[in-house]
Amino acid sequence: MKAGKLVLALGLVLAVLGSTVVAQEKKKEPTAGEKRNNAVTKQANKEEEKGGQQEGIRVHGHWTIEVRGKDGAFVSRTQFENSLTPNGAGFLVQLMGRQASVGLWTLQLANENPDSFDPNLSLIEILIFEPTAGMPSAQYDHLSYNNNLTLSVGQTLTLSGSGIVPSAAASSAAIGYVNTIMQTCPPTYASAVPCPMHDAPSLTTPSITRATLNAPVPVQAGQQVLVTVIITFS
């Protein structure tokens, strides 16, 4: 009887060991594709824990406005961000679809949005053009022009130029609105040789990025305004 029990116990042990071996044989090493999918899943879970996966292309415009006196002495330095406009987004679509070509840039600074300013207030505006754009012949007390805008292209697009605060600026004047404007050319023009101002179709100088400043930059008539705009994508 004891021998029978011993044989029965040994048989149960062997059965358990056998099932364990079979289970281990069934557990295969994951393939390269399975490993890749697992890695993607883990990364997605991490993104979800951080607040969800971020999608889309973002356009950033970082502005620096430096104000100097008539003698060149430093007065103030202000930095802020602006945002892509709907017209700017539309232009990028046209550009990628070969429906338009890049033209000349213009920087616009004003005490408020010239398209919707209060007529009871005095508009002060500075326009900075590229050298090949030429200079308007008309002169106004509330408006100043300069054509020293330069472009620097690398991992970012940098626009740099300067202007003079118009003579009509009141003692309490301040820059509260900024705008980057792109002249749109017909697609037949090469970007390296942009179309002249008079060849640009009407209503095709869209605002690319703009901002209304929460804290306007105080300025006085005759002061120099040095501007740098760095445009990046992420």
C-alpha cells in the first residue's frame, strides 16, 4: 500500500513539472514588431499621463523691442510672444500648394491696430520695409518709414530692423500693437527674386503673426525703435 501511495505521489509531481515545462515552451520571445508596438504603447501611456498627446504644428513669433533715445542711449527693452493669424495660416497653405510665392516682409508697429483704431485718438505707426521695397513718397507726421529690414535664415527665421517714432507722437504715446506682414506674389515668381510691390495682387499682403501688448511700450517722438522677430516652428 505504501509503495502504491509513493508511486501516486511521484506521478503527481511529474505531472506538475510537465505542465510547467509546456507553459514555458509556449511563452515565446516577442518579435521585433511586437517589441516596437509595446514601446509605442508605453510612450502613448506616458503622454496620456502628462495630459494627452500634443498634435499639430505651432508657429512661434518672439519679439524684442528696444527703445533708444535720439542720442542712442538705452531706454527700455521688451520681449513678448505673438501668434499666427488665420490669414497667415491660409498663406502657408497656398505656399505649400504652390499657389503663391513668398514676397517682401514688412514689420508694423503702432499704438493700436490701424484697422480698428479709435478715430478720437491719434494713430502712431512705424513701418519697416526690406531695402528692395523702396520708400513711399508721401510723408505724414503720424507715420514713419524705414527700409533697413533684414532676414536671417537658419533653424529659425529672424527679421531685424529699426524705425523712428513719428513726430506726432504725444508724450504719453506707447507701442501697443505689432504685426508681421508678408507680401504674396503670384506663383510664377521665384522666392529668391520676389515680385515688385506693384506686381503683387491686391489684398495679398496678409498679416502672418501679430500681437496686442498687455503692457504697451512707452515711446517719445524721435526715439529709435530697434526690432527683432524670431519665427520658429514646432
